[in-house]
Amino acid sequence: MAVEDEVRALLADALAVYRDSPRAVAWLRGHLERMDEPVRVAVAGAPRSGKSTLVGALVGEEFAPPAATTWYRDGTRARAFAGQYEVPVGRRGGKAFVDAPDAERVVVEWPSRALRDLVLVDTAAGAPVEQVCGEADAVLYLTRHVHADDVRFLRAAHDHPVARAAPVSTVLVLARADEIGGGRIDALSSAKQIARRYRRETAVRPLCQNVVAVAGLLAVAARTLRPEEFAALAALASLARTELEDHLLSADRFVGEDFPVRLDPEVRRGLVDRFGIFGVRLTTTLVRQGFDTQVKLTGQLVQRSGLGELRDSIGVYFTERRGVLKARSALLGLDVVLRAEPRPGSAGLVTAVERVLASTHDFRELRLLAALQGGRTRLPGELDAEASRLVGGLGTDLLTRLGVEDDVDPGEYGADELRHVVLDALVRWRDQAVNPALDHAQRRAAAVVVRSCEGMLAGLERAG
């Protein structure tokens, strides 16, 4: 039985036990309904960390920073709700905004391909970690540099028995990456190097699945680039670099007098607001290098901004693991009821929760990934990286787990070939599971990998 089905059955049993408690019934039904939704991803971080900008980049729309926690869902048209009441959605300064100043929570429906597989939650400043992790299935945590407060937040997200048994899925985002290195043209390269360094740090590595550097302002400007903006950028790029260089040293110089090309100061000010001075430098350089159409420039900016890498991380760590993340959230919700209203009939539910967490292979994979990433379990040589890949650390689809090249068409890669690759891995890891040269934790890790290989083989046999 799939883990989602086991957890649904547990919630149904809990509804029977708590049928005389309206509060518990409402809570449990909410978690049962939530299992059918897309993955909920909370975008959290300190004030001015760029949460709303990142949400806009992912959705493909520029949103004004909301006053309340705002949920973004897929919809057929743009509309918003505060409680049961629809509230106006308008535009101010080119940005979409919701007119609900007194609401504590707003739900925005927006037609966007990105929202078909996930719900984005732009959390209010200062939202407690318990609320963020309780309402979401996964977290994008934004910071400019990792400080002690960030580490405390990430640790608190793991500070729950269910969270420890099924480690939380968190991607750490170094937001506003274009500001690193004083906005130099190589700032994004520097930011990506810093992200790679954080991935190796012992204080950070156990607390998140990946660290990604993203220039949010550049990403949202690229996703929403307007024809008149491209025309203005192309006019700037028509100048020699030496003619423009001094005017790109600061925003004040860029919008000042004696500009070398006829471009209204308000247009220049709009470019700085939308792209930042770093973005203007980068876009003009790219146009000169041959990315001289709006389509070419947009694609290059999205790639360089880090948005593509962030999307890949969301896919690998969040949407591909939708079932297990939904099951985890439901178990957290059930645990709230069991702790708040203990009763004789709930003892069996407590035992059942513990059994699901301990015995379900999906959770075992998550625990092993966390142990490998955090360095609590180390396997010799190349086994460490192979184990992480086979249990879904790079993605949960069959070809990714097996390390088959990305450009291989699964239809052309025959079942016999795939079966041979799986069997080869299975035999190798069965040997490791009983290898006397490994310690107990290493052999136990190998046993988890064996079970993952057996699952892949069973899947191939069912398909065949």
C-alpha cells in the first residue's frame, strides 16, 4: 500500500475516534482534503529578503509585497479572496496588488503554469516557524547570507518527532544574489560559488536539501520583460561599452543629466527599478554578445538569474515527492490532535503513526538522504554519492535514480537494459548490506538502498 493510502486510512480511523469533537473533526477533515491538493511551498525569510519578488519570478507576474500571508493558487482568471469574500485585484506602478489591507490571510487565484503543481505561500514577516511548517509541505527559505537566526529557524523546522522521522524538505535560497560582490558583472558567478560552499558547511548541510543562489529582481524582470523595455535596453547596448560604463557606476549617474543616448530619465529610472543597476549592466552586455531579440534575452536572463536551477530543485525535492510530503504533513496534523486531546481510543492511533514512520520505505529514504547530506552516515569511496542517487537524492524517476544519461529517451532504453542496470545495482548493494568491513549504520544504509533497488525492479516487472 502506498504511503498516501496508509495515511488516508489513519485519518479516517482518527475521524471515527474523534467524531464527538467538532474541533478535531474539522482539523482532520482539512488535512484529508489537503492530501488532494498540489504541494504547498512556503516562501519564508526575514523582512526584505525578497520573498514577494521570488514568488513573482516563479509565477511569472510582478506582485506588490502583500501585507498579509498570501497564498497563490492556479486559477482560470486573476481574483483574490479574504476569507469568504472576494476582494479587488488591481495594478499599481505596473505591479499586481490585492486591495485587502486589513486581512490576515489572502488567497490569490492566478492563471500560471507554475501553479498547476504547487501552491506558493508568501509568509508574513515574523511568522513563527511552527505556523510556516504546519501550513506548508515544503519550505523555500530566503536569506542574503546565512546567519545564526537562519540556522535557528532551519533547526526549529526539524524539532518535532514526526519531522525527525521524516526530515522536512527545505531549499535554502541565497536571494538578491546580484548584490554579492558589489553588483559586479560576475556577481552571479560569485553567488553560485558561495551557494556551493554553504552546501558543504556542517552547520547548514543537514538542514536543507539544496542551496541555490537567485537574483530575484533579475528573474522577475526577465519573466515579465516588456517590448518597450527591450527597445530601451537595445538602444543602450548600441553604445560602445566605454561610452556607457561611467553612467552604470550607480543608479544616480544612470538617471542623471548628460546621458549619451536620447532616453528619457523616467524610462531609465524605470529600468533601474525593474532590473537594478546590475541587471542593466548585464542585459546591455548580453545584447552586445548576440542575445539581441526579446526571446533570446529573456531565456539567457532566466538561466543566469538562477531561476532555472531553483525550478529544478523544486521539482526534484518537492513536486516529485508530492505523495510522501503530503503524507508527512497529514501525520504532523494528526499528531497535533493526538497531543491536544488524548483519549483511550487514541492509543492505537499513536502506535499506528509510529509504525508508518518507522516502516514506510519513503520515509526511510528521506532519513537516509538527511543522514548522508548531514554527514551522520558516510559510505566509502563513490558509494556515498551512488546511495544518494539511488534513493532519489537527484530525482525520483527511474532513469535519474539509475544514473542513465539525461538525453536518453526512456522509450528507446529497453526494459531488458534497465532491468540489467537495476539488477547490477541490487547485487552490488546486497553485498554491501552484509559487508563486515562496514559498521552497523553503513550496513543499515545499504539495506535501505537495497529496498529502493527492489522497488525499481518490481516496478519494471509490473510495467513489463
